[in-house]
Amino acid sequence: MLMPLFRLESNPIMNMNEASTVLDVCEKILGSLTVVIMVFVIHKNASVFSVSTLREKVFFILAAVILLANYIGWGLYFAGFQSAFIMLLFIVSLPPLYYVAVGLWRQNTPLVITGAVFLAVHFFHVLGNLRGITP
């Protein structure tokens, strides 16, 4: 959402060529499905917001740390640090890991599973795309 506000000299994420149409379609379906599951699948004993047990606290904090790290990664990217490692770790891997952490926090098994599959597809799709633009 903020990308149009920045005039980057180099912007590999926006200039990637599509390496696999199949992975692209799978990634879009899994990404959308993950968000739908996160919003609409709730276990019957869930409260609106709970961090009362140790398990809930641990996974809530993990989700918050992952989200913060993702924002730090975008900051690095906008500051010009655009290596494949930074993009794959901070920008590609962390959003699906965030969904997995939220699923663990909220005891949402379908979200954990979908988020993990989304992580693998998203990572390998972007890795394939990056191979076309990085030496």
C-alpha cells in the first residue's frame, strides 16, 4: 500500500517476471484462503481476544514479533537493502509465518495448515521469480 509513495532506484519486487503460472495461481488461492480462514474459522470456545494462558501469550507475542520483523524488513527494503536474502526472509517468509502464529495462538488448526502450505508455495514461487532478476 505504501509502495507508490516511495521512489525507489531499484525495486526488484515490482519488477519480477513470472517464473511459474501454476505457483502464481496457487499462491493467490492459498493467500486468499489463509485470510478467509483467519477471519471466519473460529473454535467454539474462543473469546474475542484472549492471552490468558501461557500458550496464548507465547503465540500472541510470537505473532507480534513476526509482524514487527516484517515491518523492519520493509524498512530495510525501502532503505535500499534489497538482497534476495532480505526479501525472502523478511518480506516473503514472515507474512505466512504470521498467519501460522495467529493460528497457533487462536487454536485454529486449518489456519496453521493453510499458512504453512502458503509459506512453502509463496517462498518457492518468489525464489523462482527472483532467479530471473538477480545474478
